[in-house]
Amino acid sequence: MPDEAVEAVVDLGFRADLRRSLALLRRGSADPTMRVLPDGTTWRTSRMESGPVTYALRQVGPDRISCSAWGPGAAELVTGIPDLLGARDDPDGFVPRHPLLVDAFRRFPGLRPPRTGRVVEALVPAIIEQKVVGLDAFAGWRRLLLQYGTPAPGPAPAGMRVVPTTEGWQAIASWDWHLAGIDPRRARTAMGCLQVANSLERLGRDPDPSVLYRGLRSLPGVGVWTAAEVGARALGDADAVSIGDYHLPKVVGVPLTGSPLPEDRVEEFLEPWRPHRWRVVRLLELSPLATAPRRGPRMSRVDHRRI
């Protein structure tokens, strides 16, 4: 028998876009921690402080979310749904400054950065995604989760897994990182971060995001890009911009200026939109009017299992 569900309908008090806001948490279409069904139900797993949880969310109104949750972390998860969907974000202060952003902001009024509150859960996959093609990173994430993750509580869709505990991540053999296509540098970075996992989670509870960012960037192998990837998901930081991302000069530059930006000018260009730089980038990614042309050099794929 599956665990008894914790059921709730949450009145958020603000307009939400469940599907687009939580899409940021999905690591590829085959991510074992997340499923989006044709009826719009979003299934996801997490490892809360109180334990693992599976939850199913449905949008039942512009500002209402229906939730069913299973597992030891269910009550904690339900309590945190407003934060998960962006309660700490303040989009009212956003000034689009460009007609394309004005249009995108109107099209996606409920878009907010998610706040999971789970730092390590966001950090490990971000490390796996450092300087590699997304498809390869997603495949490595999936392989490790299927091998080392734990079964999802409750009646989750087949194949769903919960991320390992810190001890579970630390138990992964170097050979298994290798078989997942994750080179020794990224594996060492992940293992080093896991040694201070409790401290990172504590820093993530500080209301000032810069506290966690300083802590993350003090760790070997973790830079501005990785810290921002964590901040956008674990902290719900609407100013988290992944400076150094391979695609960012094109994603920002082509729709707003007509051509890709020089890589060293991206941060300066986005400065007028602070503290909403994440929002600018995400709106451009979603806007049907802002698609960058699919041409030009692409990052080469590297099979680290052969190295």
C-alpha cells in the first residue's frame, strides 16, 4: 500500500505559472526526479529536511495549486509550496525596457523563479552540467539517479527516483562517475562540495543570497556560473544570471540587439535590469519572438568514458 497522501489546495495570493516556473527544475526530458503528464500534472520528488517526498501539483486557478504529497517530507513540502512557486519574488519592480520584454512579460504573468530550499539538490546536477553539452549532462544525471537514487514514495509514475542522501552521493565509486560520462574534475568538485553539504544548506537559509554565493564560490571548482544555477533554483533568486554560459551571449544579444554579444559584455549589458536579470533571460528563452537563429559554432561533445 502506498503511503497515505497529504492533500491540500493552496491559495498562493499571487498569480502563478506552475508549468513554466517549475520547468527550470527539470534536468532533461527523462529526468527521474520529474514528470509532466499530458493533463498538466507535474510530478516531482525531493529530499526535504524531514525526508524524501513525492508530490503531484495541478494548477486549479490563476493563484491556486492542488497538491498531493507522499513520504516523510510531505507535510514540509506542502507548507513550502508558496515559496516553491515564487512567493518571495517581487515582479512588480521589473521594468522591461525593451518592447520584446514588454510583450514577454505580458504573455507570462505568472512566471517566477522556483525556490526549493534544497542547495545540494541543485548543486550536484549543476556541477555535472559544467562545460559539457546538455544532452550528455542529462544522461549522466539520469544514470546516477537510476543507480543510486531511492524509489519515489507513494504512487509515483514508473521509474521516478529521489536524489541520494549526502552519504549516498559520497558512496558513488569513481568508476560509476566515469561510466556516467562525468570526468574526474567534475566528480572531484562534486565530492568536495558534498563534504560541506550541511554548511551549504545552512548558508542557503540566510535571507541574503550573497551569503550562499560567497560560500559556493569559495569551493574548488565552483564559480559564478554554477553558483547562479543553484541560486535560481534553490533560492528563487530573480537576479541569478549564469555569466559564462555558452549560449547566453546569443540568447540575450540576438533578440535585444540583433546580434550575439561579446562574451565579456554580457554582464555589463544586463546590469540595467538588476535585480531581475534572471527574469530577463528566462523571458527571452520563453518568448516566441526572441528565438535566436540556430546556426554558428556549437560546443563539441566529448565521451569522457574513453579518456
